[in-house]
Amino acid sequence: MIKKLAGEVWKPLIFSGWRQLRNRYAVSSFGRIASYKKDILNDGKTLSGSLTTGYRTLNLHRPNNKGTLYIHREMAKIFLKKASPRYKYVIHQNHNKLDNNIKNLRWATLDQMMAHQQYSPAKIAYKEKQANKTEGLKLTATQVKKIKTILNSKNRSITIKQLAQKYNVSEMTMYRIKSGENWGRI
């Protein structure tokens, strides 16, 4: 038996192969998941699901289908309207992948999703950690300053490939230094 919370709305999960399963499944507007036989509130049981790359999932053995359902995606399909077909991604507005409350979810385009990820606390912490990294680096700050001066010179006579060989790093490293992706703080 499931106790309904104030303002909570339950909707059935409908996916390919759902009719072949013994139980029915539903999600609530608060992000809860349940399995039931006939009535969600009377014979339902809340499920915690599994975690896949930090996202809450439901792993079901369905004939001829992948078993994993990402709860936030299923909730968005049920509760949220897409602005257009370009909106293919579901983002957690507070960056908490476990907070599947419908108020926290939003459909997004690829560009919107990528921009949103840049403000994730995990991404910011990673960038901070990388910026302060001192061990295991192939280049020093002084070398990077020299490389940037050479790369930005209008009269550069050395190719990026030659520059990479000179400093014993990959060409990709040079391109990343030039774009600011690597060593952007210098």
C-alpha cells in the first residue's frame, strides 16, 4: 500500500513490452516509482530502482528490449510537453540527478543541455581541481606562456605539429592550449 502525498499525481508507465510483465509500473510527479497489480495506492509498492551513471533507473526484463528505463526521461515523456522535436534531452535544473520531481525536470536541446552542464557543481569542481593540478603535467606554466606567444604570433614560422614535437606533447594538446580548453587560466 502506498501513502499518497499531498499534491502528488501518479501516472502509469507505458513502454514497449509492458503488457508482458507480471506487474504494472507507475511514476509520481514527485519522482517516486511504484509497481502494482491493479491499483497503485491499494496494492502498490514503492521501488528505489537502480543507479546508472548517477541517474535513477528501473531495470526490467522485457522481451526483445533493453531493460533499463531512465526514470527522469520517462517522467518527462509523461508529464512534460516538448516545445519541438529538437528538444530530445531531459535536464535536472538543480543538477541533482536523483531529484526527479517534475518541477526539477525540463526538456532541452543539445545546446541547452551542454550549456546547462557547464554550471553543474561537479563540473565546476572538476575544472577547479584541474586548474590547481601540479603533479603529472607535461608542461610548466612558463612553457605554456611561450607556446601561447608563439601560437598567437602573426609571423609564426613553426607549425603546430613542429611545436608539439618540440615540447614532446600531442598536436591535440597544442590545439587545446590555443583554444583555451587546456591551460586557459594562463
